[in-house]
Amino acid sequence: MASPRTRRSTAALVASLAVGLVLTGCGAAAPGAGAAVEAVTVQAAPRMAPVAAATARPEAPRALALHVEGDAVVATWEAPDGPGAVMTGYELFVDDAPAVVLDAAARSSRLAGVVPGDGVLVQLRAVAGDLPGRTAEASLERTYRTPAPRWALEEERAIAAAAAAASAAVPAPAAAPAAVPASARVAEERAAAPAPAPASSPAAPDWAALYRAVEGSVVQVSREGCTPGDASTGTAFFVGPDLLVTAAHVVEDAASLGVVVGGRDETAEVVGLDVAQDVALLRVPTQHPGLALPLAAELPPVGTPHALVGFASGLGQSLQLGTVSSVLPAFAGVGGAALTDAVQSDVQTSPGASGGPWLLADGTVVALTSTGVDTNVTVGAGAPTAAALVDAWSRAPQVVTAC
């Protein structure tokens, strides 16, 4: 989302465009035959300050979260921090529906037409007079793709409207300029044309920043089996406030499961298990808004750089960088797994990393670690298959008990 400074610059550009177009068309007309020429004083239009320069744009509301209350879904939030203009209210958007206008004292709102299990994106912004503030977002399912930012659409429409108004205000010129020979005109245009800007290479991914952003979303899973001494660990990651995805072989035949979230131990239960695809869904008793990672709708192409986050060898959380080396239509994995849409990476990993997310630079999950074939490559279950399973289990949980 653009900063307030960028938006102020856009507003100033629109104002300058309107004034410039009007002045360009207002050349002095040649006096008619025998007409007296009167002295005309041209006064420059007063300089207009951008609206954003006089009124501070409100900050985004804090702690926006969605909660299920009976057969309803309710959004809650806290007032924005920081200095700004006096708020006059809030605008609440659900997906692409028109805004619901709320009073400035509001701190919650029931989402009309939304029931538990629906996948929706909620956006909320504070408003000061006619000036909308920054937008906060929350969603029930992070597989939902965010639409274009509302501020971008609004500013694009504002620029188009200002340009159209300025063009309509320009009077027709009184006299056509003298014709310029084509060869001279071409030479002038070539001389005035700016030199082409050098091509810039795309910025390298900031993997350190990505790790800081997702480290709280990735947790270690501890499993106790049905027989004494049967214990193991793996990795899981949040896809909802109380839902985590991991590999099926990490939690299969578990008598009990535990995870550590934000330094606190929590129990977990299996609410979906697909051994063939090596995907499982866990549920914890506490809500953790803001930790869910989005699952990609498509498999990554070969050559895509990515990061693996997990608890390899049980030595603590780590990040490994790799490249997608193959996309496999079928793969026979561990414990009877028969993956479809599997992804192969050149990352070398070890036990304990199973179930960990494969992340693009923007934080999107494209696969989760399933197995290491040998010392050189790792195979993961593709995110599109995992997303379809998560959607089904979220709507109809299948609690699994082993003993």
C-alpha cells in the first residue's frame, strides 16, 4: 500500500495537471481588423495545497480480527494509534461488497450474510471527514486472494476525473500555428527526447525479512505414540487462527500432540488426515489471529527460488534456501504416500523439518516438506492440493484418534 507521502504527491500532480492544461489553451487571440487592442493583465491562479497536506490521514485500525459467535461471524478492532484528524467513523468492506459505514465509537460489527465456514476478506479503515485512512485486513481463509487495494482504485479514478474536467475547460485556440516541415519536426523531437533509462534488474528477495515475518507462524510439533518410547517431532504452520497444516506422517498414530506457540505449550488434535497426499490439519484450543500463511493456488515453475522454514534435526527453528528443481505429477513417498502435484527442491533437509512450509519471497506457501529422497533433494506436497483438503476439513472436521 502506498505511503501518505506518495498519495499527497499524487494529489498535487492532479491539481498541477488541471491548472497546466487550462493555462496552455488560454493564448491571446489576434485582434480583428480595425479593433482596438486592450491591455490584459493575466493573474496566476492561487497555488492550491493538496488536501492531504492540510488534513492528516488516519492510521489503520488496530487488532482487526474475525470471530465466530454462534451462527454469525463478527469483526472486532481497536481504534487507530498515532496523531491524526478527528475520526468521523469507519468504513467496513466484506469482499467486494459496498462499504458499511459505522460510527467512530464502534469496535465491532456483525458481518451481514456471512456464516461460519465462509471464506471472506474483511477490510476496515478509519475516516476523517472525506479523507479515508489506511486499511487493515483480516480473513477467515488465507487462500483468498486479496483484490486491488482500494486506495489505488480511488486515486486512479480521481486522476482520470480531474484530467477530463481540465480538458473540457480548455478553450479552442484562436489561430493555428504555422506549419513546420516534417523533417524539421522530426529532428526537433529527436533532439528533445530524453535518453532511455537503463534497465533495472529486479531486487533480490529479502529472505531475512521474510524469516522475521513468518517465524511466529511456524511451530514445532511433538508427538507421543501409543506405545512407550514412540515419540517424534515435526513442523507445522498456521493457516487459520486455530488451524495448522503439517505432514500426515508427522502426526499419524499419535496418542497425544503438542505445539509451542509464542512460548506457550498447547495441545493439538488432528481434524483431517490424508496419508496418500501426506497432509494433515491440526486444531489448537486457542485463537491466534494474524499468524495464518496463504496457500498458493498454483504450483511454482521450475527455477523458482524459495525458503524452507522448519525444525530440522530438532535443533531449533531454521531457514534454508533452495530452488524448485522439478514439478512431479506423481511421487511415492514415505508411509504409503502417493503424492499428486509434488514439488522437488535442491534443498538438503533432515528429520524434524517434515510439514514445514516452502515459502516464496512474499510469504506465500507453495508446498510443505514431505520427504527427503537422498542427500541432495527434498520433495514436498503441493500447496494447491493441501488448500483443497484444508477447505474441506475446515467445513467438516474429521477428528482422528489413534489409541
